[in-house]
Amino acid sequence: TLFRSQQVQQQKPAIVVEEWVAPSVDKAKWTKEQCSEWVGQLGAVYKQYTAAFVDNGIDGEFFAELDDEILKEIVTSALHRKKILSAWGKLQNN
């Protein structure tokens, strides 16, 4: 039996990498959607919290008041809470 090999060229789908850009206002004035997007851009594992930030109305003003105890209500992992709070504290105001 003879097999004829045939080369089929397949186009690879383009990978689009969206880079998150911080809003151009002071972080205390961010909307709940902007805060949610920011949490999601911390890494794939943090995307699970984005809806909870919107659902709970966590905007920039409220975010500034969050501590570990309050954040525990929506983020169960202590390490994730630590990263979120630490990254928020390091985030520069625009």
C-alpha cells in the first residue's frame, strides 16, 4: 500500500495580548469596573474575583478602605488577599 503524504499548511490563529492600561485619574476615583479590571490583570488566577468586585461595588474609594478582614468576604485565599492589597498599596496615583 502506498500512502501519499500531503503537507497541509495551517494558519495559526493570531494571539492578541491586551495590555491593561491604568485609568488616567487618581485610583481613589476609579469605578468598580476599573478596579475589577485591575484585579483581573494581576494574573489569570485573579480573574475569578472580578465579578465579585463589581457585584460588591468596590470602587477606588472603597478599595482604599479595604483590609484583610473585609476582603476575606470575597477573596478566600489569604495569599491572594495579600497580593491584592500589596499591589494596590504600590499602585501609583496618576
